[in-house]
Amino acid sequence: MVLHWHERDTDDQTIGRLLGIPVPEVQAIIASAEHPAPSASATPLFVQPPVFGDDGGSLVYS
């Protein structure tokens, strides 16, 4: 609602009064919309856990 009214040139004090939120919060919402957060990568990073033993070998004995 804040951004909707801000786009229609409603002043911050009026938006805050109508929504019942402080003016600094209205301004923070508007500022965050102007500078969106960077997007995260689409795929998560998976790290292979270390294998038992110091030599990096397998647990299977031949």
C-alpha cells in the first residue's frame, strides 16, 4: 500500500497516518523499493564433507 500511494504522489505523512505506521518506516519502505536487495544464486552451494582418514583415501580396503 505504501508504494502504491507513493507512486500516486501521496506524501509520506499522509501514508503513515492512514496506515498507522511511523513516517520513518514509510520512508524506509520507499527507500528499500528503490534499492532492491541483490538476488541470491539460483542453486545452493553443497560442500562435500571430509572423508575419514588423513590420506584422503576411501574407507574401503582392497
